[in-house]
Amino acid sequence: MKAFTDKISGKSFLFLILAVILTQIPILGSYVSVINTVIHESGHAFIALLGGDVERISLFMNTEGVTYSRQSTWAGSFFTSMAGYVFSSFMAFLSFLLIGKKQYKILIVILLGFIVLNLVFWVRNIYGLFWLISFGAAFLFLLAKGSQSFVNNVLLLIASVLLVDSVKSAFDIMYISLITPKSAGDAANLAILTGIIPVQVWGILFFIQAIWFSYIGLKKGIFKLGK
């Protein structure tokens, strides 16, 4: 364990701890965590568009979200159901990878791209619109007024929140799949679609991929920051 933590810069480790604490604060924590919900639901939407249509996305104050889409094929439904957790885990990995390479501007463009796409095309419920407008405006203000070091710290905090929430949400769906399988959302949908692979297996797979993406994200991201 000591060899592991020694590779991580004190600053990066601090931001991960800060993200864990921040996401547990009532109201504020949920507000910040919606960034992961936006990524998750956008993953569903992007894949749905490859073979179907996206009607709308709803974002809620409790960090839950729903993507309403129509699929014409079994494969479309299958990959759309898989996309949410995998996409949010991949985005956490990509965020740390870009930070490790000091590609802050690219990460800014990606994050703003998610906000703009959802605001223009998909999100129509009141809280969802409030979140996109307020978070987007605050993000732009920080970019315009904040120093480069401050902006970099904000991006590291967002990346940390994405990593923490991608793992937490994947763990939650695994736990739900083991305790109340019919309520396991995407895992339950995949079990129905495949027929032979039980919901518990999908829940476990979602958690494993989240851990894997987190590991390689940390390895290629904050390990480099600590050098």
C-alpha cells in the first residue's frame, strides 16, 4: 500500500479525498455529482444515435438520470444499455489521461461539449436545464476569470469527481443487482436482452470495468503528476 501511495503526488491524492468528501455533502454534493450523470446519459444517447433516435434526457437532483430513446434492432438496445457505465468510466480515465499530459484545453472543450449538446438537443426537464445552465455558466466564468493554475485545479477536481462517482455508481448497480435484481436498471435490461446472462453478472462486470478504467486512469494520469 505504501508503494502505491508513494507514487501519487500529495496534491493529486488530496483532490481524490476532497472529491469523496464533496460528493457526500447534502445538496452541493449531489449538484456536483450530476456531471457524472450527464456523462453517463450522454453515453446512452451517443450509442442510441448510431441505430435509433434519442427523444430526450432527464437529469434529477438526486443524481439520477434517464435517457429516452428508440431502437430498431436488438444490437442497438444491447449496446445502448451497456454504454452508460462504460462511458462514464472511460471519461474518468480520459480526464486523468489528458491532465497527466497537461492537455487542459482539450478537456475543457470536451466538458463544455457535453454541456452544450445536452442543453441544445436532449435535456428538457426543469432541473436538468437549471443544472446545465448554472454549471456551464460557472465553468465559463472560472475559465474567463481564473488563473491558469486555478483552472487546472478545477479540472483536477472535476476529474476526481468523475472517477469517484463512476466507481461508486458502478458499485451501487452491482449491489442492487445482488440484492434486488429487478431494480438494477441497465444491468436488468441487459439480462432481459441476453436471456442467458443473469443480472448479477452484468452488475459485477460494470463494477470491474469501472475499477479497471480507474486504475489505468490513475496510472497514466496522477502517477505522472507525481513525477
